[in-house]
Amino acid sequence: MANSFDPADRNSIRPPNLRDVNIDLQATGGINFWLNQGFTWLVYLLVIVTVAVLFAMTWVIFGEAKPAILHFGLGFLWSKEWDTSKDVYGALPYIYGTLVSSLIAIILAVPVGLSIAIVTSENILSDSVKNTLAFVVELIAAIPSVIIGLWGIFVFIPSIEPLQQWLASHLQFIPLFDTPEPAGNNMLTAGMILAIMILPTMASVSREVLLVVPTELRSASMALGSTRWETIFRVLLPAGFSGIVSAAMLALGRALGETMAVTMVIGNSAQISSSLLAPGYTIPSVLANEFAEAEFGSLHIGALCYLGLMLFGLTLVINIIAVLLVQLVGSKQE
């Protein structure tokens, strides 16, 4: 027979004390509240520290560059002469070399990196091949810059020197190749080395952008009769355009600031030439070559810091342009 419930046992079955439950909930909520507040304050503190470090770096460089700024003014930007014995300095050859080598690099790296991103994000190859290809490309980013520079000197330059000589002999009527007997250390070589170095950034970021594009867009495009490549070029790439632009700007930022590999292959000649087969010089290269020999407080160190300040400003302007471009494209898509 089933046990019957005795009303006398009613007092032995009591709900938990509501006051104690409320205290526990308040205590738990209070802990979570202070944890959230603490994390928020920590994030704010880290942001403030990051901005403060950025301004401190700029202020220190500006302080060292101030003698050159006061002495040369804005004429430093378009002056071509750089003579340490006469304390005459001009930045134009270095600005030109930095911009041209980075432009060559981004022109070469964007289509190659985007192609790698498409191949490794879409179902074109098997998963094993895609993962291996993505791993190998990203592994390039782990190679030290000086090692890439040595590889460029002993392997890359001898490999492309016949091509450069052919360009100089057969396409000499084009100003871009108007160098009679090109050496391997020139602007084109530096741009190609830079393209190899920034390729992992361009490929990996673009790949992540394409992977987060909603699957529904692919399915809808294919359902309407589009081919795979029509879907990629008409749907996926426009949808991820802002992210791809960001990837290109990140890659360009690294190209602008790259030092050792470029210094080893560009030729380090402070000249301005329309030919890509002529040697050149960049701002990071001249900083690496001359900073150790310059005396602090001298006009020479001021000119070098002036160059560093200009490189910082150039990178900042490029990033601002990229942000505005992304916002413009985003507003049009909406």
C-alpha cells in the first residue's frame, strides 16, 4: 500500500528561507557586477596606456627632430641633397624610395594574396591541400627579416637578374626599365621582396574575411544559377570588400616600415629615378644605416628623427584614408 501523507509532517517540509536566498543572489550579483566593472576599467586603462605610449613616442621623436624641423622647415620634404659632412639633409629620395617600393609590393601582393584567400576559403581544393597551403603561406610571416634579406641576396637576386637584364635590353624605351646594365640590387627587387614579406598578412586576413561571409549568400547565388566563380567575384568579394581593403592597408603598413630585408637588396643609393631597375633608398633603410653613427643632439640625428616622424605621419595618413574608404563603401552598400 502506498505511503499516505501525514498532515503532521507538513511542518517538517519547509521551503528555504527567502531572506537567505535574496542575500545569496545579491552577493552573487554583486560579485558579477564588480567583476564586470573591474574588467571594463582594465580595458579602459589599457586603452589609455596604449594611447599614452603612442603620444609619448611621438613627443620624444618630435623633440629629437625639432632642431632639424626649425633649421630646414618644410623644405626638408622636397630637398634631394643629403651630405653629413656639410650638415645638409633632404628627404625626397627616401620618401620616393619608400613609396615606390611599397607600391610595387602592394601591387604584387594583393592579387596573389587574394587568390590564395579564395582558394583556401572556398571548396575548390581538398581540405588537406587548403590547410597545408594556408599553413605554408602563414609560415612566411615567422621568418626573420634578415633571413629573407640573405635569401634575397644569395638566391632571389641571381634568379631574377636574367629577367631584369632582358627587361632592360628589350623594353628600354619604357621609362620604368630605362637602365642600361641593371644590377640585382634595385627598386624592383626590393618591391618583390616586400611583396613576399607582406603576402601572409594579405592572404590570412582576406581568408578570414571570406570565411565569415554568410553561407546564405553563397547558397542564394548558386540557387539563382550563378557559377562558382560568378559567386566569388559578384557576391563574396563585394561583400567582404571592406575587410579586404583593411587587409591591404595592414600589409601596406608593414611594407612601409620594413627595414633589414629592404636595406640588403635595394642598393642604398639616394637617387630618384623613373626606372625600377635603378637602386634606391628608403626611410627605414637610412635610419638603420646611419642612426648608430649619428651623434645625439646633432643636426644629423635631428634629420633622421625628422624622417622617422614623417614615416609615422605617412602611415597614419594611409590608415585614415583606408578607414574613410571602408566607411564610404559600407555606406553605399547599405
